Amino acid sequence: MALRRMLGFSDGELMRSDAKPCSRLMRHTAGVFSVGGALGFWILCRLHYGPRVNVPRSLRWAGTGAITVSAGTALLVHLFSPECEPQNIEAYDKKK
């Protein structure tokens, strides 16, 4: 559930019908930020280990960064995006 209603930022109205649904917005955001997270954590691995870095270790750090950053941004989008308010999810997200 979005925190916008609890914080007083929501007026409770439906969004426009041509806006992205919450599920697609979260999926796209997580996809974009997984690449950035992987690159960011790979750089942190190189800085932390220096010349002792090896391929499995750097891949493990990059994988951890991709999962952590994409999950974190998807959660923030779900909590604070107006598209993810309950009335918009009910009206525009397709149930599978």
C-alpha cells in the first residue's frame, strides 16, 4: 500500500487512464536500477579489495548490488508513487 495516503499527499482520485500501471512502473524501475546497482557494487568491490579482486568475487558483489538496489527502488516506487495507490491498482493493473 502506498504511504502517500497516510502522509497526506494523496487526494484519493484515480490517475489518468494513459499513465503506466503500478506493476509496469515497478518492473521498469527495478530493471533500470539493477544495472546501476551492479555497476556501483562492482566499483565498490574494486575499491575495497584492490589488486586482490578476482572474477567470482566481483560477480558476487555485482549480483548482490543488482538485487539489493532493484528491490529497494521497486519498494520505494510502490510506497511513494501515485500510480501505486490502492484505487489505481484496482482500476488499472491487470490481474493475471
